[in-house]
Amino acid sequence: MAVATELSKFYSDFKIGFWSGSAVAEVTMNVQVKKADGSIGFSRLVTGEGVKENLQLASGSNAKVALDAALKDAVGKLFGDTAFVDALLKAGRP
């Protein structure tokens, strides 16, 4: 069994407002669970979003907060998908 993950987007952008700004992040990844025989038991495109609001500086540390939230959102969606968990369990059986 193997879990293959291809990260296709890991991006944060700053949106400027009148008094403050926001860091808006997006994560996109393609996840596959491959069985021992090489066949694919699960495949899905997973996305996540994260935002850090009320910023005064467009800094790397502020982008990190938004990116961490986006990654957490994507991984939460993936592990919340019962088809993914079932594919892991089935692929791990001898």
C-alpha cells in the first residue's frame, strides 16, 4: 500500500483593505491510495482555505498562519472522507 500526494497549489495572497489587510491562502492536492497490486483504491482532489484577518503587515509570518489554516482544512476534509479511511483500511489488509 502507498499513499501518493501531489501538492499542486500552496499559495497565500495579501488582500489590502482600507484600515487593515488579510492573508488568504489556498491548498490543493491530489491524493491517491494505491493497493499492494498497484491498483488505485482511492483518488480525490482535496482543497483547503485559510484566512488571517486584520493585518497591518504583509509578512511571511502572517502568510504562514493562513497557509497553516488552509492545510489543516484540507487534511481535515481528507480524513473526514469515509471513502479515504476505508481505502486505507482495505489497502492495509493482507
